[in-house]
Amino acid sequence: MVTKKSVFLLFSVLVLFSFGIRPPAKSNWPGYNGGDDRNHFSSQNQINTENVKTLKEAWRYASGGADGEGNRTQMQCNPIIIDGILFGVSAASQAFAIDAKTGKEIWKTDIQVETFNMTSRGLTYWSDKKESRIFFGYGAYLYGLDAKTGKPIKSFGDKGKIYLVDGIRRPGADEYVAVNTPVAVYKNTLIVGSRLAESSTALLGDIRAFDAISGKLIWTFHTIPKPDEYGYDTWENDNYQNLGGANNWMGMAVDVKRGIVFAPTGSAAFDFYGGNRKGDNLFANCLIALDAKTGKRLWHFQTVHHDIWDRDIPAPPNLFSIHKDGKKLDVVSVLSKQGFVFVFDRETGKPVFPIEERAFPTSIIPGEISAPTQPIPLIPEPFTRQSFTEKDISYLAENKEEIRDTLRNSYSGQPFIPLGFKKTIFYPGTDGGAQWGGAAVDENAVMYIPAKQNPVYSSLRAVTKQARINTGKTLYTQNCQTCHGLNAEGNEDGTIPGILNLSQRMKRDKYEQILKKGRGRMPSFSQISDIDKKAILNYLNGQNETVKGGSGATATEYVGTGYNRWYDSNGYPVSNPPWGTLTAINMNSGKHLWQVPLGEYPELTARGIPLTGTDNYGGPAVTSGNLLFIAATKDELFRAFDRRTGGLLWQAKLPAAGYASASVYAVDGKQYVVIACGGGKLKTQSGDFYVAFALP
């Protein structure tokens, strides 16, 4: 209904714009990736394309977290800023509050509860105007803290925390669950997803809602349906009892006006074999629209049928509006690791642009029945290349013939090739394409996507009856090989470390602690008996003994041979550059506006080689000052681009790589941009600093 007040407000805004004056910019960064819409956008414009070159460091805060033993820690946190207070998570996974103007610490938690370690991407702020709370995950617990003091709210859950394993157990599962991405909030409801193990022992990936005041469970949505639930017939009978995963680890977006929460999900576990879960497997790999009050499914769309490629939806959705066919349309979009953008009407789930079901090769693995087709968006056009063939071998590689020969003996050349017994090429790699940093969307419906294009290969190996006799080797194969590789050498870029001859680098008590608690990306393996732990350690040190009386090897028919990033003889990806990109897409039309390399190898630049881009982790922040800020790259630089052209305007060296998303805010009329500098991935040094920049 049009009122006199609304007409007056509209007239006032038009008058301000006619004099070149904009309404006051939003000074807070109130939620993960900027707010409920997850658009990484700030209306701040004090820092702009004309003055960004004068940007200087304003303060830095040492959050703490180095373990003193040379182990790599990480910080992937996108901090939130509420009325001049910055809330974040340290490299030691402790929540903190600091003065957002000076970086001076106000409080920091000292949680010592017995659980496993994890890497946090942020926390959630909630207020009913009477009190304010911070919610964040620490290991297997969801904590509720007083925002003013950082002290646990004793009336929330069990003396300030909820043990998240309760309610998602199933027979044969481990107890690894973590909230590494901030929970969504709708009024007084916390909507919680979880990170789980990716092995056959994973817990159930249910999406749950808890009361923000009491911590009591409100509703549960089963992502692996039970009998008589929608989607049960897309699995084998009783899969909800013998499988896990299909979880929301990447975060959600909330349409507060409509009361809809949009929850993406990942694949069922085990990631690379689904012979024990025949069918399309709803609600794995889906964007699910749920009634935030009740958890009732409103609609869904599955982006990958019967996933056997670890093609999780990698980032939270984006909520924005476009103009199409002369009408304004509120939409929700999700990215894919394959380099696609899927766009839907928020209320109906109807695709906004055409999506085609396209046929792909069938699996040759006995017992596996791969899906005959996969959904491919025709618009927007992909933001990564879609195949790796001989013509795509890097012009920089000195061992081209070796790469060519390997490629000729591998499965490659298109997306969605089921893993076989010889090398199968993922392109883009197993973690993107797009990754958890996600996309930014500005007020003009332009989307900005950081991505990477690094070939990865893997394969399957059959677990023979003889191999199921419990030895140190078979226990390693069943529990560790998928990540650490066939020969326990990890991968070349250090994203997953090698663990061969482990006793030379790690004391036994430290090894047992990591298996019990996990660390970083590695989940807890608390379900493994002490006898089996000893056998695995002995195998890694050259002794393969038969085990009696242990917990036993995991009963899977096939195991993966690891996430193997493919590099040339000089350590660069074997595909032609760019290896990392930043792409702008007009979402009204789906057309690309520009694409530029993201990141550089200084030694290649010094040789006169055009920018190649690098592997990257983290997201952008976009402002009304026509700027896009992003770190994310392994070269440890923080950059500002002109969002209209992709032109680089400014860069600064960070104390460690910023594998995180930047936040933009203002205090007392002064604009700041802040980034967590945690490093630790891709063989880069670790750090624990948050660094803020502002104009002099």
C-alpha cells in the first residue's frame, strides 16, 4: 500500500540523488558474507576508484593460534562488524571481539572442551534488542555467547552449548561433526548445517533448527529421506541407516521477508562410489528451499544426480533481483565446482534460464549405476573451461610429451566422467571451479566469481577379500588413502600433507591426538581402536603387521586413490593458464562482462609471461565505490579491482595469505576493509593476523 510517508521517502531519495548525494551507507557487515543474502556487498563508497591507491594499513590484530610445533594453522573467517565491534575467530578457533576502529581486543574465549580441532569461517550475531548473542562452532559443539563479554549463555543448550552429534547418529558412524560455516538465523531460530567426514563412516547430514534463546530443537529436515518421506525412492532401501553425508557444510541464505531458508547440500559419502546407494539420491547435491518456521520442503533442484565426483555445491546461495522480460524478479542462485551458475525464482524454484539434461558416459565399475544425464545450465555461460585435452596442455610445461602420454592413458575430455580403474581427470579440479569463498553480487545484479582451473586426477581400486584382512596397510587404505594418497605422499601443493615415515616428524602422542581430535580439514578418527591406530602408524614407518582384535577395516568395495593435483616438472598446473580467474557476469542477461587472471607467480611475471592466475581460496567484497577487494591467492597479496572493468587498481602484501573473504564497514564515518591472514594452505606460511586498511 502506498502511503504519504513512503512517497515522501522516495521523493527525498530522488532529491538527494539529483544533487549527487547518496543516502547514508550501511556501516555494518552484519552477517557472513555481508548478510542474510550472502552477497558480499557494501554500500560504502568513501574508498573509491580515484583514491584507493592511497589505501594504508590502519591496524592489525594478532588473534593467536600458532602451536609452536611448525604445524600449519589456517584462518578462513569472514569477520562480522556490528556497531563498531568486530567479531571473528582466531587461528586457534577461539571467538573474539575487538574494537573495529583500533583493533584493540575486548574479549576472547578460552574454550578447552574435549573435542577435535577445526577451521572456522566465521560466526553469527543475533539480537532481540534486549540482549545480543554470538553463535559459533567449536569442534562438535555449537556455542551461544554473550556478545558483550564472550561468556557462554548458561541457559542456552547444556550450559552454553549444544553437542551436535546428538540427533544425527546412525549405526556404524563416527562422531565427526563441525559447524565450520556460520549458522543461518531467522528471527529466534538458528538453522544449522554441518561438516561431516567424507568416508563411509559419515554421520547423517540432517539440517536442523534450534531455538536461539533456549537451544531446544525445533525441526529437522532429513537429507537422506526415511520411509514415507519424499525422495526415499531415489535411494536404496534403508540408506538412511547405512549411509551419511548429503550435508550442508557450505552455509545457507535466508529470505527474511518470505521466511524461506535456502540450503545447498553436498554429496553422499563415500564421495566416489555409489554402488550401495543406487538412484538419483535426493537430497544430496540439491538446493533446497525450506520454510524457516517448520522445515517443510517448499521446492528443490538437484544440480548433480547420483554424485560420484565430489561435486558438492561449494558455496552459500546468493539472493538478489534481476530484470527479465520487463519485470523485476527475485532470484536465488548457486555456483558449481564444474563452473556453472544455476538461477531460480525464489518462490517457485522454476529455473530463470534454460537448463538442459545432457547425457554423459556410464560407469564401468561393477555394481555402479551412474546417472544417464546431468543438468547443464545454458545461461549464464560457464565461468571456467569445461574440458582438458591434448590441445590444453600448458605452453609453459617442459615435459609436454610426458603429460601427453599420461593423458592418452587416462579418461578425460569432458565433465562427469565416472571414475575408473585408471586415471580419471577432473577439470576443473575436485574443489572447483568455484569454491567455498562464493560469489559477490552488487546493486546492479552483476555477479563476481573467483575460480580456479587446475587438473586433478584420481581412480578407484577394488578392495579384495584378501585386502580385507586387517593389516596396517589395509587400515591405511580404508581410512587414509583417499586424502593422503596411494603412497602416503599427500599432494604436491601441500594442501594435503604427506605422512610417510611419520615417526620422524611427529611424536606418537601427537599422532594419536590428531586421530582423536582431527585438525583443519582432517576429521576425527575417534572410531578407530588404539590397536588399529598403532598398526597404521607402524605401516607409515615401514612395518605392515596383521591386526587382531582391532576395530576392523571399513567395509567398502572400492577406495579412491586420492585427490592428486596435476603439475608439470616445474611445479605449475599442466593446463594452459589462466589457473585462477575473476569473472563478472551481468545476471540480467547471463552474459560475461569481463574475466581477468587472479594471482600471479612473480618468477613467471619476471620472465615477461602474462599473468597466469593461481590456485585460490576465499571470496570477494564489492562496494558502491566501484571496487572489488579480494585476497585468496597463494602470492599473499590483497588486491582492489575496478568492478566495472576488472582493472587492477591497488595491491598490498599481507603477513600471510588471506584464504578468507574480506569485510567492509565504517566507524565514525571512516570506511575500513579487513581481511583474515591465516595462510597455511598451498605450502604457504601460517599466520594469525587480521589486517584492516583505510584511507590516510
